[in-house]
Amino acid sequence: MLGRPRSWAGGAFIAAVVAASAILTTSTTNVAGASVVERAAGRVDAVSVAAVSVAAGDLSGPAASSGLRPARRTHLDWRRAGYVVSDAGCAPDLSAQGLATFFRNAIGPVRGHDEPRPLPLGDGRVLWILQDSFIDYGGRASTFSSMPYVNNTALMQQGSCFTMLQGGTVARPAAFELGDAPVNFDRFFWPGGGTVSDGKIYIFWIEVRRDPAVGAFDGLSAHPVATWIGTYDAISLERLDFQHAPKSTMPVYGYGVADDGEWTYLFGNSDLQNLALDGGYSNGPHSATKMYLARVPRGRVFDQPRYWNGTGWSARADDAAPISQRFFTENLMVPVRLGGQWVSATKVDGFTGSTLTLDVADDPWGPWRTVRTVAANGVCSNGNTVTYHAQVVPWLDPSGAYIVMLSQIFFDLNNPAAIPCYRPNVFALSP
């Protein structure tokens, strides 16, 4: 059993948990869904202990097999599908620095968010799913606790410009994806990975259920219970279907998704951050330190997957063997395929760690090897934040380096200083 991570900081982070928890009751009145403030408290709980992958494969390859044709997309298409549509501005370019400039600011009415997942659609567009978004159309709210909050929003990128899509109305925003029924404080959906085939977008969604409050050392008081697949028209984004994934129970197969032209690979992880359900913090290494892999023929996401068993592929989920197993609390990898190589950026131990690894492999099942380990720095470095969920953007920086995104959250979301800090950092990282 591994020892306590060196980044453990004890009482200072417990104090931050108390500060974040103080605004939970007010934050829930803002939204139809689980409060990110409550989620932040859970994150800081984990920190107090020790503190949509969604690449469609090589950008040089999948466009031809996506089933899409280049065409003009208008806001009218999306509005007819029932979305609220807002201009979100443009990045200077799509380099690491250009994306950093774009994502460090408000994105249209989205004042803060985390875990953006980019999905290239194969026709030059990229669909981004943002998690846990605070929305402020007037731009006058001074704290997150006075803004509406939804569990997910979407960005459609065309060139270097972006359009934001949400459900509900401007006055009462709702999530881009509400699932099989309206969400509430105790049940909601977070995005996983996705793929594109025959003119349809398939996104894996993680159903999350609220748990009773956990102790300050046991992480987040919610956990994944099922995996779903949403099917969307690739032009209008109209939702065509929403159903359980063929393997809908844990671990979450589809936490990350990537294609290689022949196969769609479903990367699996328990994503269990309520450590009380995993024997408590001290009972590590925890289940989220194991990454699994399944696959289906490219784009056939409703086929029964076959699972990597360490030497080959099995029809039995119980035969699955980890493709990576390391760290103490979590090892959330979101691999992408770039230039014929598989690559992943991983925040070591999520909220509890202080470093980020860059790993590469010749095959999605590995062996994975670490080629860089760097400090996991966010957009703010004032000692009041924690970083988590790293991933590689599915295209290269002009320098040839990988582009990495790393989410960050401020301990006290009721503090005005939290607004510019609840945004991802973006940077170039060479092997």
C-alpha cells in the first residue's frame, strides 16, 4: 500500500472546505442540477487529505470516414433543435497560446467552467463539451453563487471562432444535455468521450448520483452509477436518441473515446471520487487508479464491446485487465492518437497531487511510458486553488509540441477572486 502523498497539507485545506461548504445552500437555488460549489467542497475535501477525451483519432485520418460534408452551419439550425445560442468569441489562433488566451477569459456568457472535452467532427468543426458551467448573460454578477449553474454546456468551434449552446432559456439556463429526465440536485450528467460516424455524433454521458455528506478526508459526495450514449445530428445537433451504453455499469467505459480508423476505443475508469465508497482515503490505492480498455468496430458504439484482458480481447467484461495502474487516488487518462502515436496527459492523483505526466504508447493498450513529468500549474497561482483533469488537445501546437489543458478550481467559490481562477490552463508540452 502506498503512503500518504507528499503534497498533504492538512488543516489549511480543511478550512477551505468549511468556507466552500458555507455557500452550498444558496448555490442550489440557482440551478436545476448539482451545485458545482458543493462539488468544489468535495474536491477540496480530497485536497485536504493530500491536498470529452474525445479526439476522433488522428486529424489527418477521420475526416474522410466521418460521413460529414463541409457545409455552412447557422445559428438557426441549432435554435430549431431547441438550443439557446450565443456568440462566444474567437481565439487568436489554435496554438497552445491562442487557446490559452481564449479559455482564460469568459466564453460568451460562460464565466467559469471545467473539464472541456474537444471532439473533432471531421469536417473542420470541433464540438467542445464543457462541464459544470456558470452562466451570466448580463456580466454583472460578482460571485459564482449569484450566477445560474448547469452541469454541461457546448461550444461549436468553426475555424478559430466559437458558439455556445445550452438548454433552457436565457433567463433560466439548463444543461446542453439533461439526460433521460430533467436533472435535479441528486441526479445529473457529466460528459465522457465521443465519436462521429455516418453523420451522427455519439457522446458518452456519465450519470452521477448524490451521496450523503462524506468526511473531510473522503472526497466528493457523489459517484457515477451508469453510462449512457447520446446520439445527435451532426449538422443541427438535434438529439436523436439517449440510451444506456451496452456496458452501462461501472467502470465507465467511454470516460475517454478515440478512433484509429478501424476501431473505436473506449477507455474505462471507475471515476470514483467518493473515497468513502472505496474504503476511505487511507484504503488506497483506489479503484480510479486503474485504467481499462474496450473496443468496438469504428463508430458502432451500440455493439457489445470486447475488453482488453492483458494479452488480447475478450467478450467478458470480468476478464478486463488494467492497461495502466498507478498512483494513490486516481489515474484519469484521456488518450488521443496523434501522428500515429497514442498520447495522454494525466494529473497525478487528481485534486490531491501536484504534478502532471505526459505518457505515450504505440498501441492504446500500452505499454504506456512516461516521457515528461511537470508541475501541474493552473491559471492562478495564489495558493487558493487546486488543479485536476488533464488532457491533450487532438491537434499539435505549431511548434510540434502537444497542447495540454488542465482544469482548476478556487477553494471558495463565493469569493469574487474565484471567477478568473475557475478556468482551464492551456500550455504546450514537448516529450
